[in-house]
Amino acid sequence: MLFVLYGQVSPFWAIRARPVRGDGALRMSTRPRGRRRPTERRSGRVLITGGAGFLGSHLCEYFLGRGYEVLCADNLLTGAIDNIAHVRSPRFRFINLDVTGYLDIDGPLDYILHFASPASPKDYLDLPIQTLKVGSIGTHRTLGLARAKGATFLLASTSEVYGDPLEHPQKETYWGNVNPVGPRGVYDEAKRFAEAMTVAYRKTHGLDTKIARIFNTYGPRMRLNDGRAIPAFISQALQNRPVTVFGDGQQTRSFCYIDDLVEGLYRLLMSRHHGPMNLGNPHELTLLDMARKIIALSGSRSRIVFRPLPVDDPKVRRPDTTLARNVLGWEPRVSLSVGLRRTVAYFRPRIRPAGRRRA
């Protein structure tokens, strides 16, 4: 039996989307184009796929805070009900939905944000076919739904489309250096295909689309075991275990706090710029420096140990955010030290230090 409940969520409260053939009825977007931002709509109906994930759950909260009705769609393959269990609003609904199948949503939709995908190295290495399907078939289905509803569509792409870059920092005009048959290829190529499909729908059907290339993002609700550097370092440091750094630790990354990213995504959605657009923090540091910062902030007794560098691991990664700054007036505001303190504070009560026994 299927239930639709408003204001609360649980693993058992879900609806199933109705199948439709093809893309559905054509409803062309008539929004004007250009670089000037239109008047912001502070109400409407938005569908967020992957809405129970790390990024998606923060987006759900952000749109609810701005007065929107939010449909949160997720098949919970890598997302978690815990990420949205605190949401209490009559304008919120969770839908247990796999976007790689035929789909339709009752009622109008003003915006569709396609964030469904395994996104961490551990996830897409464990789920290669699902990653390829959601990036290809899932993108096709959600674009078809956007066309049928006349909705604006935003694709969550990634800095991984640049691969192991030969250009530094990376501009949106850079084509990338990707190994399509390497271990990271399933994610890289799924997102590159998704970008191509999104552009094709805009050019062929006149759909209002946006493409955000998201760089490394961190904050509360990341999964401790997802294989990414910050949750791994925090988990190890809070347990006073050795902090694992791959290679010599001199490979660089740029980390953007989740609140800053969500604001950038919203500004892009409301702009008349189609992208691709880099969204991330241009402040660059080595992973070894990041490990040291987390050990110090957490008051840990951990030491750093080194392990072999994974295959095709990028040596550098930093966005050129000139476009976002000029078009959106956006740049990150939360400093690394503040963001890390908030993230450590979130994880601390969720981790029991190694060796501590229950009374």
C-alpha cells in the first residue's frame, strides 16, 4: 500500500510516480534569456531528485525557507531518510522514486533540480552501472519531465568532468582530461553525457536549463564512510586513529562549505545564464594540510600515515569562479576554519572515540 503524507517523513511514507510514454506533452518555456537576473519568485513548486542526499537535503531546506513547495525524490540508494527526518512542513513531500524509470509528477512544476547520483568515489566504484544509468537515463527522464511541465531545469554536474586537469585553475571553457575506461570513468562520463543531453534539450526544445559544475563541498550530513577526504579525516581524528593520506599529500583540493554552495546554486537557477558554471571555493590547499587542520581542530592525538595514491586521482583541483562572481555576484563567504568547526561539531556526537566502553 502506498501513502502520501505531508509534514513528516519515514521510510514507509512514499508515493510512486505514474508512468508516461516518452517525454509527455510539449510545453515550451517562454522565459526570456539574457544575463540580467529576473525578478525572484518566492513561491512555486520544485522537484529535487536525490533530495535525501547530502547536497539535496540542504537544498530542500533552503527552498522551504524561501516559501516553495518541495518534492523530495530519492530511491535511497545512497541518500538517507535521516537527512530529511527533521523536516516538518506541510509544503514538503518525500517521494520514493527511481528516476531511471518512466516518471511523471502530479500537478505543476516550476523547477526541477537533478541531483540524483552516487557522488563519492566509494559509491560510484561500488555502483558503476547505477551511476551510469542515473547520469544518462535519469537525466533524459527528468529533462523530459521538465519539458512536459514547462519547468526550469538545473543539472548538478561536477568538477570531475575536468578529470586530472592539465589546466589550472579550471575554467568552464576547459574540455578536461578524462580516462573514460579508468575506475573514475563511470562517474566522469555519466556527468559529461548529462551535460551534453541538457544542452541538446535546450537547443532542440527551447527548454530553460542550467548546468552547475560543483567542486568539492563539505558540511553536516556527509556520510562518514563515503570515502571522501574530509569525513574520512574527521572520523579518524575523532577516534584518535591514524589519519590516512594518499600519496605524499601534496595533491590539492578546494573545499566549499555547503551553505555557500546552496546559495550559488539558487542564484544560478534564478539567473538567465545557462552554464556550465563553476561553483566552488577558489581557495586551494594540499590534502596533507587539510589533514593537519582537522587533527588540530578536533583536538585529536592522531598521527598521519601515508598510503599509495589511487589510480587516476587528480593532482590538482581548483575552480576559476570568475564567471559566477561576474554573473551571479556570488563568492563563498564561510571560511575554511569556520566550516570545519561546524562540520566537526556535527560529527563529534555521532562518533564514539576508539577504546571507550559503554557504562
